[in-house]
Amino acid sequence: MSDWPRQSPFDVALRSACPRCGKGKLFVGLLNVVDRCSVCGLDLRSNDAGDGPAVFVILGLGAIIMMLVFWVEFRYEPPWWMHVLIWLPLTFALAVWMLRFLKALLVAQQFNHRTTELDD
């Protein structure tokens, strides 16, 4: 039995926190998972988020953005440069946020279900 209280995977993912202690940072930079938690020392080198988060972001966010693009185009008929100004930063920001959230969620689920050797 661990001395650490069980963390909610969604809470961990929203805060980008360590799945064991909930206090340490999970990412260094935008999308790179830290090697070891700075608070509890959890070794995170063996986590394997794979391409799962990227697939969901590409398919899910792509579908949502394209529906919005078509709606704006047919409703307001803005010039093409307006589409670039609207959708490029919005898509980039949402993609990074969703990738971080989904990657953190997957790491937390792997820790909770012990599918990888994340424990010391």
C-alpha cells in the first residue's frame, strides 16, 4: 500500500501534475514528460503515451474546427485572411492544450492501473 493518496486522473491531467503525489510538475517544456517527479521522486521515464493523444487531437479537434470554419464561412463570408487570423492561433492553442491534457491523463491512468513500471 502506498503512502500517497490516490489522485484523480482528470485532476492530475488538468493540473499537469505528478500522478502519484499530485504536486510535482509532469511536463518540462510543452509536451515532454519529466524523467522524475521533483517532489516525490517518481520515475516517469518508462511512461508510454504513444500516439494515442495525437490521434484524438487530430481527429477530434480537426472535426470541430472544420465545422466551425464552415459555419463561419457560410454565415458571415469573411475574407480568407480573416480565416487565417481566427483559426490558426485557435487551432494551435487548442491542440497544445488538448495534447498536454490527454498525455497527462494517459500517464495518470497508466500509473493508477500499473500498466508500466512507473513505481520505484
